[in-house]
Amino acid sequence: MEELDPPLPDSRPPRSGGFQPDFRDENRPKRVERQVAGMKQLSGHPDGRGLRIAIAVARFNEYVTRRLLESAVSTLKKQGVRDADITVAWVPGSFELPGVAARLAETDGVDAVICLGCVIKGETAHFEYVAGGASEGLARVAIEIGKPVIFGVLTTYTTDQAIKRADESGLDLGADFARAAIEMANLHRTIGDRA
């Protein structure tokens, strides 16, 4: 296995409680292949250098989605993705994310698509239709096109819950979505290299 430069460190402090993956292993090679009990295991890694990432972001509840976007872009850059390799496409709402995600994923110059949205439960069933349509549509895009599509649509009961999940001083899920996109894009490349 070819040894390449180690990934850039993850500068975010670990969360308290629960499983926290350690992306800071400086000895981790670009391609991770291990023999375990006779089987080969593949995984991605957090080095974003050379990746091209598209972000589809919903304008509805923009006071939340813009926070997710800013954190995602910041994290992509920290992990080595260049400004020129990040594309942002705005859509009206979360229900429109799958269509644009499909178009972005079909582009040769895109390794992964991050979809950011926020649906907050109100007094009607609209919440269920929008959240369900977005999740089912994005899953279908990922399967049919064969590129990573990251589901970054917050589905919360209150505005406070949404802000807590989007804010960098809170759960900072925008950063998590960016890291997931990098890891999955690298895993897809590893699988492609072995095909």
C-alpha cells in the first residue's frame, strides 16, 4: 500500500459523551485497508486535498441554514479542500434539495454533495411531507448516481433546537456534515481504485 501525506488534523475539540471518531491520527495513510480475520476492510479518511465538494443549501429558514453552510465551508477548508473546489447552490427550500443534488452529483467535477436544510415542525402536516420528501429524494440520488450525498437537513420541533444544532458553539452539525462528505468521497475513491 502506497504511503501518502497524512491528513490534516481536525481542529475542533471533541464533544462530551458518546463516540467521537479520532480524525487526528497523523499516521493514517490516504487509503486504509486492513486485514481482519481474513477479510479486507475499507474506510475513508479526513484529508480533503484534491476533493471537489458541492453544497446545496435551502434558503427557507436561512438564519439556520447559513450557519450550517458557514461551518461546513470552514471545515472543508481546514481539511484541505480549496475554495475553487467548493460550489454552493441555493434552492428555495429543503423539498427542492434532491433535484439540485442530482444535477450537482451528475457533474464530473464533483466528488460529493452536502445538502443543507432546516425543517421546523409547525401546526400542520407540512413538516412530515417536506422532511420525508427530502430524505427519500436524497437517498435515491445517492443510490442512483453513485456519489456521496450527505443528508444535512435538520428536522427539529423548535427553532431553539435548530439553532443549537447549527451553531458552532453548539452541536456544530455543519462541520460534521463536511467531515462526512470528505470521508465518504475518499471511501468512494478507494473503492473505485480497487474496482
